[in-house]
Amino acid sequence: MALVLHAGQRSRNAYKSLIAAEYCGVKVELAKLNGDNTLFGSSVYEYAQIEQWIDFAGVEIDKCMIKFIDPKKGLGPSHRYLCILNTHLTTNTYLVGRSITLADIIITCHLHLGFTRIMAKSFTAQFPHVEWYFWTLVDLPNFKKIMGEVKQAESKQGNKMKQVSQMIQTRYGMVKEKQMIQLQKKRRVDQMIEEQEERVNQMSLNDDDDDMA
């Protein structure tokens, strides 16, 4: 029995899975787009939007999670992805169209780590539309069948996240201060070079005046 992959015919994300499946000897078939299955949109335009959200999950959400888990991976955490999602979900129930698509499934799965291991209620309350979106989806039967009961990270974990964030911001401030010192040194050196060049030019002018005399 072949596995079914829900993706577009020319999706680069589908290519990754299909090529890997060929090497592993696993049979995978692409689900066909039809009126009853709109997981990857009901039009080419919606399909393009879904692809954008899939890339957003990997580029924005994962990057932020890595910075929280391992501060050495970056200078500081970014909540930009939550702001973007919160703004979009202010006027949209789903990410694309009027029903669940692959974009919703993938974004929710990427948010799962943050909600369950890192981001406490006191933090996510700043993004009410993201909260509503996440808890609504994970409570759906198909999500719950795979994920089970989802519980949010406790405040203790949230405090740890805050401490990590403060530590990173302090380290970031030290880096910026060091950069400013180096910049000031460079400016002083440049100024000394300019002054030296002016003195040399002035001496050359004086020598020319002596020769003319």
C-alpha cells in the first residue's frame, strides 16, 4: 500500500520527500487536487500562498525556537513571527482560504514545540489571535488523534525563557558595546592618518615656497 503525500505537483517540499522515498524504496503517491480535497488550496493562487506559509514556518518559527533552546545559535530571540501571525489571524480564521490547508497543519505543528515546551500563558497572551488559532486547531479530532491532549508550558518554563532572553540581550549589548569601541578606535586612527597627510601636504607646500624663493 502506497503512502499518500498531500502536495502540489511542482512543490519543492514534495520533491524532498519523493526523492528520499525513492532512495529508501518507499512507495509514495501524490494526492490529486479535487473539489473534495483542498489541503493545498482551491486555486493556483492559494497554492502559492500555502507554499509561502510553509517556508515561513521553516525560516521564521524554527529559527526562533533554535535561539530559545540554544542561545549560542543566535544573538537574541525574535517574536516577529508571532506578530506576523497575530496580525494575519486578526481578520482570517485560517491562513489561506476558508478551510484548513497544509499551511495550517504545518504552522500548527511548528508552533507546538513553542506552546508546549517554551512559551507560557503569560507570554502568549500578548498574541491572542495566535492563541485562539493554535488551541482551536489542536482541539480538532484529526489533530487530537495524532497529538493527544496538548498542554501549555508552565510558568516556571516561561520564567526560564525570560531568563534566557535577558541573558542573550545582555550578551548582545556587550557585543554592540565592543563594536562601538572598535568603531571609535577606527575613527581615531582615520583622524590621525588625515592629520598626518595634512602635515605632509603642508610641508610639501612650504618646500615649494622655499624653492621659488
